[in-house]
Amino acid sequence: MDTRYDCTQLISFATKLMLEAGMEAEKAIDVANILIEGDLMGHTTHGLQMLIPYLKSMESGEMALSGNYSVIKDTGNNIVLEGHFLPGPWLVKTAIEKAATRMQEHGVVTMAITHSHHIACLQAYLPLATSQGWMITLMSSDPSVATVAPFGGKTPLLTPNPIAVGIPTSGTPILFDFCTSITSNGQCMRSHKQGNPLPGEWIQNADGQATSDPGALFTSPPGTIYPVGGASYGHKGFALGLWVEMMTAALTGHGRSESPKKWGAS
């Protein structure tokens, strides 16, 4: 029998823990709401499960607990923000709200954030735009992590680099959120901890052999996650992942050439 919890109580619980860790109230509330929204949407690897690593990042100083973003560039419909490793859910929510104020004038607004902390479930943000009648596309990469190899290769180069899109309709909006790799780091880590195989041969071991054993991702040297398309057609998924890399790391100036050590996002 599944255990069920009241989502409002979970939001209150998560908020209280982050407040106790020293996070500003507005930020703690936004982070808690986005994490629980991710769970409610079914993305449980990127929901409340992230609270423990977030708290560890707060304790270590990797996640900033207070302060504000800086504006690097603002041309009206093109804005680039410096996130200073503030909480990702607060940064993304704030950026979407800022972009929405420009939509009536410009029609299309692009927003890029550099040096954000982890941003959790991308789909959880989409209703912020679709509820106002706007279409939204979100992308994210983490230049401090590499778990996806180029098609035909064995050396990891990218992260799963997700894409999420929200499309307003006359009724229920269309929302989708997917990795450009077959699965996410979070799903591999969860399956590995639980001792379960992946549903398919979604990764390759360090020798380049396809496997459903998530443990292959945690060996030394590590295996890698296949791009969407797998061993036969992974050039398609890798191309999408590289596109996300260009739209995030390249446009924000927070890329892999810096060899960043902090867990974060662009």
C-alpha cells in the first residue's frame, strides 16, 4: 500500500527545513513549491528527493542562501542574469516572472541565467507562463557534470540536458519535459541505490558495451548514458543535447572550458 502525504504539509515541511538552514523566506517558499510540484507531476527524481542534497549544498556554502541576481545584459527582449549560485527554483521562477512583464511589448523574450544552483524539475515552471497564455521553452545544462558521451564515443561530455515546453490551449495546457539522453542522472542514481536494473539497456559501460546495470555509471572509469536514440540512432539525441549546451552554457558564458566545480546550472 502506497503511503500518501498532504502536499501542503510537505511544502510547509520543506520550507521549514530550508529556513532553519538560513535561506531567505521568499526563496525557501519558492524552492519548496517547485520541488513538490515536480513530485505532483510525476518527476519524483527531481522533486522532494532533491531536498537533502540541497541542504548539503547550503551547509557547504555551494548554494547561496540570500541576496539577489545581477543583470549582465538587458536589451528589452533579451536578458542575461548572473545567478551567484542562488537557489535555482527561485531564480528560474523570478526570471519567468520578469520575462512575462516584457511579453506585451516584445512578443518574444529570451532569458539566460548563468551560475545558478540546480533548478529541479523543468516542467514545474511551465504553468507560470501557460496560465497567462504564453508559450514557454526551458533548457538546462550543468557544466560541472558529464555523463553523456557523443554518439559512437565512450568519454562523457555532456549532461542529460533537458528540454521542457509549455503550450497554452483553450483548456488544459500541453506540457512536456524530457532529457536529450535516454534517462536522467537521477533515475540512474535511484535505480543503483535500490539495486534495480534500468528498464532497458540505456547506458554503456566503460568498455562501450550496452547494459541495463546502473552501477556501470559509477565505476572508475565510469560508463555513460546513451543519448536519445541509443546505440543505433544516438546521433539525434546527442545533436539535441549539443543544441541545449549552446543555448545554455554558450549563451551565458558558464561552460565546460571553465572546469567548474560547483553543482549548478545554466
